[in-house]
Amino acid sequence: MNNFIFENKTKVFFGKGCVSEYLGCLSKKYQTIMLAYGGGSIKKNGIYDEIMAVLKSQEKKVIEFPNIIANPTYAKVMEGARLARENHVDMILAVGGGSVMDCCKAISLAACYDGDVWNDFWVYKGIIDFDVLPLGVIVTVTGTGSEMNGGAVITNEELKIKTGRDYPACNPAFALLDPTYTFTVSKRQMVSGGFDILSHIMETYFGEPNENNVSDDISIALMKNVIHNLEIALENPFDYNARSNLMWDAAMAENRIIKLGKNTDFEVHQMEHQLGAYTNCNHGEGLAVLHPTYYRHIYKYGLSKFKQFAIEVWQVNEAGKSDEEIALEGIDALEAFIKKMGLPTTLKQLGIQDDIDLKAIADSCNIIPTSYKPMTHEEILEIFKECWN
Ligand code: NZQ
Ligand code: ZN
């Protein structure tokens, strides 16, 4: 196992009713709260009213910042930072999924920094030696795990770059996770988020060291849990236990615990992010299209782990088969699961248009040096073409 330092400052409140029970206490010391949310789902399902009732009862000044759309943009971050400064906001409350949470982490930083935020913190890894605005999050859709890390994936529309950084200073101070808040998420988005969780775990699991280590053992348990509960939730979206498991799986996948002592991959995320920068495609769906093909390109370089994945996660019967055959059956099982969940399996199904410049997208992808087989831009283009239809 590699050396590591572990820190996670986010305090998590989990379970039905946690917002009305704890939000008042958590926001007590703040006067002006920026309430940030997406395109309006929280107004339809009653979450907005529940939160406002708590804030009003405490006579907070609430500055609303709505319309944070999927794949949040740098322009939206700067708009939020301006609003926060103008109104002397002393706490941000992000209500939504990864897009709202990521945008708000970036706002919490940008509102307290005078320089070039994009260049100093997203192009280059910056040093946060100043206080960012305190951030609390209320999760309404499960997937990214943004609630328990400092990661913020932002799209610079002008430059056509979608990129993320994880700054521990940007971890939310608190996260309220009520599984019932996710009941109204569409099946399509639920499955997309569920696959995002699985992808985060796979991208972490498929990395050195390959020998016995606790992080990988936790990952195997988590992958099995995601697969099992996503199947249950697809049958019955109101299954509280399945939704609870998925909600905690998402946080566990991205709260740094399974990354301890390990190299990680995340090349598929790099590829999907750039597809998103050019096409605004859905994050989890983009990952679903790319994963099996990417794994068929790299499995030989991490064969023992792909074999273990097949046997432990997908119960592939190993009798009479070579390691390669077992590994490939595991990837086939992953692909079959993607189809069963109704996720897209080709770039065409993802809605990518014929005139897209796949080479430009491939050339713009970051290369992860710790992958079992670090990609070249040419090989990424091959993968995109193989995923076409
Ligand atoms: O905008 P509203 O109207 O709220 O609708 C949203 C949105 O359309 C809807 N939704 C959310 N809660 C709902 C609901 N609909 C009904 N009922 C509810 N309770 O869900 C849609 C998708 O929301 P979004 O936040 O975009 O989804 P997700 O959580 O998948 O976030 C995706 C973003 O996070 C980034 C992705 O790249 C993408 O930009 N990621 C962030 C990561 C991180 N910070 O650690 C890691 C990930 O790998 C990922 O890159
Ligand atoms: Zn993801």
C-alpha cells in the first residue's frame, strides 16, 4: 500500500427527516445565506418549501441563486461569486446534485479570491491559503459523491474544457442526505447517477497496487452493493433501503476512503468530461458508453485485477478458463448490466451528432499517467470510433 494522509472535514447527517431536524442548528451562526439550486425540481417536489420554512423560522436573509444547469459553467460560477460578494453572503447552501454542489464549491472559492480563478485553480492546481465561504449541501440526486469531497468539475465553454480539481478546503462543512429527497428523480437520471457511482469505484479499483489491500476489498463490496440496489431501485424507485444504500455508496465512492494507498485511473472520466465539454452530454450516460470499450483496451495490463473483478463482482465461473477469458467475461457482464439498466451503449445513442469532431475531442483529453496502460490521444480516438454505433 502507498503512503497516505487522510482528511475529510465534511460532517454528514443521513436519513429521513434530517433536513428539518438539523438545518436550523447548522445554519444558526450565519446571517445571509445564498440558496443555490438547479432548474426547479426542488420547487415541484416540496424540498424548496421545507428548506425555506427552516430558514424563515430563523429569520435568515436568503439570497436565491437558481438555474445552475447540468455541467455547470465557469460563467455561472463567476455570476454566483459576484452575487455572493454584493450581498455579503456568509454561507452557501447548495441544494441539488453534482452540478449545483460543484458550482457552489467553485463559488465559495471565487467569492474570496481576487485573481484569475480559472487559471489559478482549474488550469493549474492552486494553493488555497485563505478562507473560502462556508458551504453546506443538501443532496437531491445521488451519483457524483460531490457531497463529501472538495471536487468541483467546471466547464469553460469558451475554451471547451471541462475539468475538475479536488481541494480539501472546498469540502462542504456539512452534508444533509435524506434518501426520500431522491424519490422524484427520473429513472433515467437515477440510473445515470447509479452508473456514475459504479464508475468512480471501478476507476479507483483498477489501479496499482494489485495485491491484497483493504481499499480494493471495500471497493468490491461497494460495487456489489451499487449493482444490487440499482436493480432494486429500478424496479421500485420508492424503495427506501435501496435509495439509502445508493446514497451512501455514492458518498463512499468519492470521500477518498477507497483511494487511500492506491493509484487510480479516471481516464474514462477524462474522456467523458471532454465529450461533455463539446456536446453537453449526460455524465453518467457518457461513462456507460465508454467503459466496456476502454476496458477491452487495457485489461491485459491489469489482468489479475480484471480477473478478480469478474469473479468477485460478477460471479463469473472460472472453471476451465484462462485468466484472459475470465477477465473478458467480467467486462461482458458489465456491458450486459449497462444494457439491462437501459443506459446508452453507443455515442449515437448518447445523442452525439454525425458532424462531431471526435479527433478534436480526443486530442483535448488529459492523459492519466497511473492508468494500467496510459492512453495516447490516437488510442482515445480509436475508442471513440469503436463506441460510435
Ligand atoms: O436542475 P433540476 O431541475 O434540479 O433537475 C436536476 C437535473 O436535471 C435533476 N434533479 C436533481 N434532483 C432531483 C432532480 N429531479 C427530480 N427530483 C430530484 N430530487 O437531476 C438532473 C441532473 O442533476 P445534476 O446535478 O446535473 O446531476 P449529477 O448529480 O449527475 O451531477 C453531474 C455533474 O457533476 C460532475 C459531472 O461532471 C457533472 O458536471 N461530477 C462531479 C464530481 C465531483 N464533484 O466529485 C465527480 C463526478 O465524476 C462528476 O464529474
Ligand atoms: Zn463521475
